[in-house]
Amino acid sequence: MVQRIVLTDDQRKALYEALDNQQTYTEMADLIGVCVDTIKRILHREGIREFDGAKYAVSPANRLNRLNQEQWDRPCLKCKKRVPRPHGHWLCPKCSKSNSGLWAGVDEDWLAK
Ligand SMILES: [Zn+2]
């Protein structure tokens, strides 16, 4: 089995900053210490960035799991408000919707783990 890399909060923030700074995936991969392909998977899985293609698609079983997922109220990465939302959603629904540009296309569904 492939080992799942779990991002620390610091790593996650670093990735968001890297995206803001329009750094390359190679640079982001170096930040985390993984290969480029892995960084793309992580970005996708974390809902930080969405990629086209079935390669990164989530299985139907995982989709079902999301429906029963636990909630959390961590401060939103943007507005810092504690809004209850599914575990793994780093932005509150409001910020998630108001995002554009780099953030565009990140479906609520993908923000879940
Ligand atoms: Zn917010």
C-alpha cells in the first residue's frame, strides 16, 4: 500500500502560501518532501487545488464516506471564524464560495478529506 501523507497545519499553510505565490509544483513538492505527482494528489485530496482527470478521482466508496463525515469548527483559513463544517473543510462555506482565481473550482465536495 502507498503510505498516506498527512499534512501538518504548517505544511498546509505553506502550500496555500505557495499557491498564492504561484510557486511551481516542484517547489511545493520540495516543501513537503514528496515527488511532484504526490504533491498534486495531496493538493487535490486536501481540496486545495483541483485537477482534471480520473487519475485523481475519488472512489464512490470515499464519496459515500463523506456523507457521514464528522464536523469540526476550526477557524476558517481566511476569515478565522469558527463555522461548523465537515471535517477537512479549511474554509468556511462563505469564504469557500467567495473565492476566485486560484481558489475557483474547488467544489465543497473536494474540500472534504
Ligand atoms: Zn471564512
